[in-house]
Amino acid sequence: MVFQSIVDFLKSIKNALLNSSFIRFCLFGIINTLNTSIFSSLFGLFLQDNIAGILGYILSLQGAYLLTCRFIFRSKSTLKKYNRFLISYIPSFLVYILIHAGALGALKLSQFWASFLAVMLSGPLTFIIVKIYAFNETANKRDKYE
């Protein structure tokens, strides 16, 4: 029974990641990754590197939300969904911070490449959480009536 549960879990992960929404998420993720890297680099001109990386990440989330609503899940933008979207990014953000700091410190990467690497590695986790928590059908149906 435990083995079947593991198999079912892995199948659900496979189904969540191998679909057109995930492919669109990856394509728009490239845009968001570049935005994060560019914003981080610009903030890095006058702020400490880790703070610049965090601010670049947060600023790029605004565009990511709009792209996610419009093109990935084809959903109406609402304040409630926006809040769920931001909450969905917390686990990914923690992964991002750890990888970003490690890439800057241990790997001695530039601000741009540290941000790029961190966003690329935290992307699949983000997609799964955003899909389930922020844009699931049950939540979307509730939003129409609230």
C-alpha cells in the first residue's frame, strides 16, 4: 500500500508538470527570470547583493502574476488570487534565497547569474504550488461568488 501511494504521488507530479500550462509557465518563467536578474543587477548598483537579489525577485513577481493569470491559467485577476499567488511563492522564495546566497558566496557568481540559477532551480516547485493553491478550479469558482 505504501508503494502504491508513492507511485500515485509520482504520477500526480508527472501529470502536473507535463502539460501545456507547465510549458507556458516555463516560457514565461524565462521572461521572469530575466526580469529578476536585471532588476537584481540594477539594485545591486546601490545595495548589498543579497538585498538587491531579494528586491529584484519581489519586483519581478508583479509581472509574473499578470502573465500567469492571462496566459498560463487564463484566469481573471483578483486581489484574493493575487494574495494566494504571493503566498504560493514563499516556499520557492526560501529556496531562491538559499541558492542565491550560495551562488554568490560559494560559487562566486555575479549577481545576474546567481539570480538566474536560483530562479531556474526554484521554478518547478513554484509551478506546482501556484497551480494547486492559487489557481485551482475550486478556488476559481469560489472567487466568482465572493
